[in-house]
Amino acid sequence: MSEIRVWVDGAMVEPGDAAVSAVDHGVTVGDGAFETAKIEDGVPFAVTRHLARLDRTMAGLGLPAPDHDRVREGVDAVLRGDPIVCGRLRWTITGGHGPLGSDRHDSGLTYIVTAAEHPRPPAHGAVVTVPWTRNERSATAGLKTTSYADNVVALARAKERGAVEALFANTRGELCEATGSNVFVVLDGVLRTPPLDSGCLAGISRALVLEWCAAEGVDVREDAMPLSVLEHAEEVFITSSIKDVMPVSAVDGRSIPWPGPVTATVLDIWQRRSAQSMDP
């Protein structure tokens, strides 16, 4: 495993050191928010957008607004030294020290920033659907919280089946999202993705695909779709901060040509536009 650089509340620490309290609310009940950004040649991508989404998650959890300067201090610290050519940057903000239950203490937030080399994603990948659902009416729907156990279980199921991602429906039976990615499908030549009220995360890469495609005249729509749309979609791709735009080559064992013509256009747009700025 590559070296993980760790910064906690103002200091660099060794990855294996005890640097967070055993009664931190992020540890005991998963009370916190996080963001993950890719690193290219030592520079993180779309930091401003990630900080804005962090604010939305913290507000949605009822936690105090995070200190962006504090986050950036940690980011600068873990990126100092030899450049990480291709990697993963993560910052996590928890509710701080708390009781062993769900109540909170006003103890101040805990700030954690990590960075490490990460292999580049494959050119394509298979996905599977899973029997569990996203609850679009959940208190944390659409928030990027540290309570990720559902995703851990679903991704393990996908990996057991040779897939790179697991796709969820929501409680209405609509296509929603993957464990750590948003999903796009092509139907009748039109690019579509689930709307935010499906319960999916407002992905940074998702937003950029929507904005950049619209700016270049690609017909892209946010539509509620049944999960069964995956049985006949002409093209499928997923987006995330680490995967960027990844063509899907199979869904539940059904092969899909990759990249199809629409996906190829999106890939071209992504490569051109993302090369113009590391903080779009």
C-alpha cells in the first residue's frame, strides 16, 4: 500500500498513530462529513466545488459551518513534499468529542485531511444492481456523510461479482446512484441521469458533465427512470471524482458497447474542459 499522508487538527501524524479520540462522534456514530478529490501532478481538482458541497452536508447534518482555511491548511500540509502524480485527497470533518449515543456535545469540530497515491481507473468496468435501496426521504439523503456502511456492503457485493460498482434503486424503484458514483444512461440517443430528488448525491463530476455537455450542445436531461431502464439502455457510464467519466461495459452480465457514440463525446468534452482548469 502506498504511503498515506495524514494531518489531524493542525499536525502531521503517522497513519497508524492514535490521533482521533475514541469518543469522537465521527467514530462512535458516524457524525461527520467528508469530501474526496483527485490529485493530478500534486494539484487537487475542483477544491472550491468540494468545499461548497462540504458546507451543504454540514448544514444538512446540523453541524457548524466548517472553517475552509483550516481545511486548506491540511490540504497544503499533506500535499507538501514530493508531488503525488495521481492520487486521492480526502478531508473529513466530524462533530468532535461526543457521548456514546446520538446526542452531541458542543466540543468543536475535528479536522482530518489525508492524501495518497491512487492507481488510475480502468478504461471501463462492469456494474451490478443490488437488492438494497436508497431512501430518498432520509434525513441524510444527498449528503456526503461518514456513515458509509451501506456503500461498503454493496461495493463488496459488486467486487464479489467482478464489477467495479454497485447500482442502487431508491424506494420508488427508480434508478438512483452507485456506491460512490453517479450514473448516466443513453436512451434513444439522449443522455439522461437521475434527478437529485431521487436521493442521489450531487456529484461534482455529475455537475460538470451536465454543465459542460449543455454548453457544447449535447442533449442531457435529468429524468426519473425505473431501475429496469438498465435492461435496455444503449450506453451507460458512471462519474466520480476519482473515476472522472468511466464507460460501463456490462450491467448485471449484459454486455454494452463501450464507449458508445454519446459516451465518446462526453469523454472528449471532459478531457478538453478538465484540462483547462484544476478548479473549474
